[in-house]
Amino acid sequence: MTSISSNKESICASRRSKHHEKRSNNSEPAVPKDLAPALPLSKEEIQAKNREKSRRSYAKRKSEIQSRRRVTRSKVRHSKSLVMKLRPEISYASWENRNNQLNAYFRDACKGAESLRFLQNLVEEYLRDREWKTIETARSVFDSLLTSVEEFVRGVLNAMGAGAPLKATMSLSAKISEVIRYFDEMEIVRLECDSPTDVPKAMESVLHSLRKIEENDIRSREWNFMH
């Protein structure tokens, strides 16, 4: 009897020992596998990543500008077609005064110079200061002016639909739209540059193109500074 009891105790002790050992093993935190430390990117890899990021950003921005440029071209064509279809002169003092005022605003925006000469001066100013904000600020003036002209045109159309003031104002709308297109081209030139330090050199090409356009006195403004 004593032998049987002793054996039971021995078996129970053995089981308890195994149970505790198993629990102890399970409670131990898992030892993570050795992870290879991440190697720092090489200069070439960093440049490649930056180029890819710039390409994606450029593609998105260029698409927006090209879409805006198509709208502007459509406005130019529409303005010119309306000018050709207008009836003979119908003169109204208030319209003429407003049209003269808008033309004065346009001359002020161009600093009293012809539009191409104004753009040349603007690019030269950028090349001196290297501040793109100069271009953006000038462009915003023409955006605002074009909005004012289009509002005036709608007012004239709603009132009468024709007349000498409307003809002159539609011509002004076309001029402003063309200047804005040049700003769009400048923005695309800037986006084409791989580095901000490349922009001044590219803008020198823009300045050369503007001078050439002015010298040749070309009327059709389907220009691309990149070619």
C-alpha cells in the first residue's frame, strides 16, 4: 500500500513539474529574429526618388495648366469671332467710359508698355531677383482684369448685344487672354526644370523668345517657349 501511494505521489510530482516547465516556456517572450538593419539610400537612389516625385508633381501640374490654356484659347477664338459678327456702331457713353477705364487698367498692368515688352521686362526682373513671386503677382493682376472685362461684356450683351464699345472690349479681352497664356507657358517652363537652379537659364530662353516674337511682329500667338 505504501509503495502504491509513493508511486502516485511520484507520478503527480512528475506531472506538476512538466506542467510548470511547459507554462514557463510558454510565458517566455518570443525572441525576434535578427532583422537586417536598413541601409541608408545612396545619393543616386535619393536623386532617383526625387526625380520620380518631381515627375509625378510636374505631370499633375502640367495637366492643370494645359487644361486652363485650352480654355483661354477658346476664349480668344470666341472673342475674335464675336468681334467679326458685330453690327455697325451703337455708341453709348457709359459703355465707352467703362471700356476706356478697362483699357487704362490694362495699360497700367503692362506698366505703360506693349504687352510683349512688359513680359520681357518682367522676365528680366525675375532674372535679377530670382523671385518667382514676381511672375505670380503680375499674372494675378491680369486674371482679375480679365474677369472684370468678361463681366462688362456680359452686361453689354444683356443690354443690347452689339455696339462699338462691345467690339473694342472683346478685342481687349482677347489681348488679356493672350498675355495670360504667356504666363501659363512660363509656368510650364519652370515645371520642366529638374532643379530650381535651372529655372533662370530656362527663363533666359523665354526672354529670347519674347524678343524674337516682338522683332518679327508676329500676330498669331500659338507659341511654345520650349521649342
